[in-house]
Amino acid sequence: MTKLIDKPFDPDCRACPRLASFLDKVRADHPEYHSAPVAPFGDKRARLLIVGLAPGMHGANRTGRPFTGDYAGILLYRTLHRYGFATAETSVAADDDLRLLDCRITNAVKCLPPDNKPETAEMRTCNGYLRAELQALKSGSAILALGTIAHRAVLLALGLKPVAHPFSHGATHAPATGLTLFDSYHCSRYNTQTNRLTPSMFEAVFESIARHLSTR
């Protein structure tokens, strides 16, 4: 059962024992790192919510801001800037000058998981925070799920069945929720360096999102 949560974030959450224990170890090994739940970043009234997997060890877990400070954010922030959702094309630290415009970024799991692989139970425990974020979106808003786990987390938060909305890069799902879900492969180093996800493929997804939002 999804944990009942009525707020989008808790900086002191330790609801997942494995993740809490792992963060304690990482904090001891890297005292200069954030090593805590990573808050959503961006415009609280945004019409685009981007959902990633979880903080990266030397990215968001280090800086305290989603997709900031590691390879996974390179393509994402460059594309956000190109389509007018960010004031700069690179994000290197939580205190830099980059701002998101009509856009907000979060993760399906707010804490760093070992080997970047959250367990299903951890995703479900954290899902209440995502549900609260989705409930705050206005009707007509867009959600971009980066990868299968993020896609499934969104469906769980919306109370939708995966069999009715399978993940596929470039797919668009318009369930009777007032929100539209867009799918993309995750902009990880592996996906971009193997060309599983190319810049043009990623930009095509954002073209669809931009068209959608332009009619709302």
C-alpha cells in the first residue's frame, strides 16, 4: 500500500531503512556531500513536471539538486534551456544562477539508492510524495517520465494500471486525470553514450510537450 503523505517532500524522511542506512554511510565517507533526501527543484506553479529515477551518487546526492553536477544532467538542462524551460544550459551546483521556468524536476525516489537501484518497496514508500506533487499540478499540465521506473511511479501515484499505459520512448498517455504523461528514455550516461537516446530523440519529446502546453 502506498504511504499516505500529504506533502511533496520531507527533508528528514528515513522511512526506508536500507536507504537511510546507506545515506549514513555515504555521509560518513563524503562529509561534504548533501547525502539526504533531495528536494524537488523549480517553479512550484509549473505546468511541466519532470520525474527522474533517484539522485545520483556524485550528482544530486552531492549537490542537493536534481540532475545537477553529473553527466545525467547535461542533455536534460541543455534541452530545457533550448525550449525555454531553463535560464541556462548547464547546472553545476545548487547555488548557481540557473532557474527553471514553468518547469519542476523531481525523482521517483528522493534518496540515493545503492547501485542506483531502488527496490520496489522503496519506490512505493516514496510514492506518496510524488502523488502530492502531481495533485498540485493544474489541469492540462504535462509530466515527463525519464525511464521505466519513473513512468511506473507516476502511474502508481495517479492510480493507473501499467498494462493500460505501457512505457515506450516518445509515447504520450492522456488518462482521464487532466494530466498528460510523456515518456522518454532516461538521459543517463549509458543511454546517451550508446545512442539509445540521442539529442534529436530527446528534443522530439520536448517538441511534443511544447505543442501540448501551447494549447493550454
